[in-house]
Amino acid sequence: MIVSAKNIQKSFGALQVLRGIDFEVEKGELVAVMGASGAGKSTLLQILGTLLIPDAGSLEIDGRDVLSLSGNSLAAFRNSRIGFVFQAHRLLPEFTAVENVMIPALIGGASTSAARSRAASLLESVGLGARIGHKPSELSGGEQQRVAIARALINTPAILFADEPTGNLDTRTKEEIHRLLLQVKNEMGQTVVIVTHDPALAALCDRTCILQDGAWKE
């Protein structure tokens, strides 16, 4: 089991956003989380990704009790075992595509040569082998998202979390990213959880879980 979350609860002030969520993900699964705006999808994803601490509940990622970690230990675990792709690409504008992809590996202690080699290989695999020296401003929105996906995979994470990864893209580019995420799952065996409003993307997943008012819809 890559993700095992039990009784996850989260409130912001008087507003209870998550009401005792149980959620498990098996190795190699591609899972979609859907629901209306305000249902708690992004809050759940941030908790699963260790970016937000729940008020109650337990969470294991790749067999590790992540709620027992803090500070540098939590940051190191997140960098090595969790990958993130967001709606906004969050690429550093002053760095090239390959340099952006290298960053998590360098943070994790990889040598510059090893990080560059791995980054170049990943960019090739996502169809950007000819664009590794381009900066984000020289890339299309779809290409930037491909760089972001390669960056999320650089440390071979146990799980990849994607929050509305195609939300800012046109229909054709969305379909390209959909195929890429499916490729990542099928060819790399990557476990992926995607928060999305896109039924076409959810249809490609192994299963879809729907949040409604902070709880799973039956």
C-alpha cells in the first residue's frame, strides 16, 4: 500500500473541510479525485502530500508514518518519496528546462552530472529532448507542464500527486498531458493521484473517488 489515510479531519476556523476521510492507494494505481469546488479536494491532496497537517487521523506514505516527521526529516522524505504537479507549473524562470528538472535531485544530494543525466533522460521521455536548453518563457504551456512532470519524477517518488494538472490548458494540449500521465503510469509503474474537474482525465484512471462536502460520495 503506497497511501493509507484514516479518519483524516481538517477544519479552518468553524468550517470543517474534511470529515473523517479514509483513503488507500495501491502501488501502480492511477486514481482520480473529483468533486465540486469547495468539496475539500485540494485540502486532502495537500495533507496527503505532507504540505498540510490534519487536525486528526493517521497517514502512511510508502509505509512511513509521515505525521511523526517534522522539520528537515519531513522535508527530506517529501523530496525523495513524493512528487508534485500543480495547475501552475511553478518553474523557475531563470533556469532552463533541464536545470528546473535537476533541482529536486540536487536538493536530495545527487551529483550535478547524475542529476543532469537523469533530467535529460526524463525530458526525452516526455517528448522534450530537443528543448532541454530552453527557459520556461520559450516553452508553450503544455511544454512547461511536461517539464513540471519530469521534475516531479526526478527522484523516482513513491507517489505522484497532481492538482488540476490540465486546468490551464487548451483541449488539444490537455489530451496530450492526459496521454503522458497514462504513459507515466503504464511505462514507469508510477503511482499517481490526480485532483481534477476533467471527466475525460478521470475516465483514464483506474478508479475515481468523489468528494462531497468533505466526505466521500457513496
